[in-house]
Amino acid sequence: MSDRCNDRPTFSLRRFLIFLPVFLTMMPGSLALFICFSNYRFGIQLASIVGYTAAVILYTFSANRGLPRYLFTCPIVQQEYYRLIARYFGFLVALFTIETVLLRLRPSLPQSWFVASGRNMPPFVMGMFFVCGTLLLVHVMTNRSLLRRAHTLD
């Protein structure tokens, strides 16, 4: 079975056109969603899911900081789609649950947790970023580990 992931990296207009909307969704798109949906019930969680999804796709499949890239067209990657999707939904449930619990704790926290100091974000927001970012990091690392194992076993 040929492994297209090991082909020499070259610029691909098709890959660029796939990752451009993913990147734009992750950065400015999710920020706009946070602003628009922040006053709705589960709006923060919905905006997080959109940004989280884009980040998982981008960091799982692109070559970052010397890590190998994984191509959507690689047959070995395609064999792992069901595992990746099942894992994705498990992590989404965890993300939604964690954010919902943290947001429900908000009224019982001291007001100082919601006050920005200087150029820093409020501690509550920084804590949410840290927890959700850690979940994202674990998700991406385990996805990449799964894909790396699939490539070595084949």
C-alpha cells in the first residue's frame, strides 16, 4: 500500500484551499462566534466547539514544528478515520462538560476572578483557556500518536 504521507512535501493549492478556511475558522471565525453567541445559552460552548474542531484538524493533519504531516488522501490515514471521529466526539463531550461545569461555577467564585489586570485576561478566562487548551493538546497528541502507529504497523 502506498503511503502518500511520506511523499516529499510540496506546495499544494488543493491542500492550501482546504486548510485556509480551517485556519480562518480557528482564529478570527471562532472569535466572532464567541462575541456573537456569548449571551446565548450554551453559546460559549458552541463557539468553543467550532474553534476546537478547526484546531484539531489543523494540528492533527498539518506539519508543525518539524512534526510529520498526515494527508487526508493517504490510505493509512483513511483507514483510521472512524477511530479519529469516535475519539473526536468523546473529546467534544469532555470539552462541553468541562466548560459547562466551569461556567456554572462562575456565580460562586469571587469577583476578582473576573477582573483583568493590566494587559492580562481575567483569571477565570485564563483558567478556561488553560483547561481547554490542555484538552486540545492531549487530543492532538493522541491523534498524531494513533496515526504514527498506523504508519509504522503498515
